[in-house]
Amino acid sequence: MMIDANARRIYELLDSHGGHIYVCGDFYMANDVKSVVVSIFQEYGNINADEAASAVENLIVSFSIKYKLNILFHTAKVFHKA
């Protein structure tokens, strides 16, 4: 997976070099991206899961700087014939 091969560089770019993440997709995909970024911060930042989640939340809160979100929310409609 490309993320695994570049995880250290992703961490360095986000943590120390002013890197940005742009997430565009649906809610579920955005949560998956966030989970991967938290895992990267945990592993390469040598911090626990709560600290990693907090670090990523800080990126999201300051999203105008580092973590941009364009999330599409879909509602499922079920149609069936009576």
C-alpha cells in the first residue's frame, strides 16, 4: 500500500514541515483516512493512541492550515414494490 511505504514521510511532512492533507469523499472514506493518519502519528510520533488522536484533531481543528475536508453526506433511500 502506498500509504505504508510513505508513512514516515507523511508524518514528517504533517508534523514538522507544514504539510497539508486534502480529503474529498464521503463520510466513511474520510473516517478511514483519519484512522490511517492517527495510526501514522502513533507509530512515527512514538505516542499513544489518545495522543495521536488528539494530534490529528488539532490538525482538523486548524483545517484551514493543514487538514482540509470536503465531505459528501449521502442518505440512502430504499424503494420497493408493494
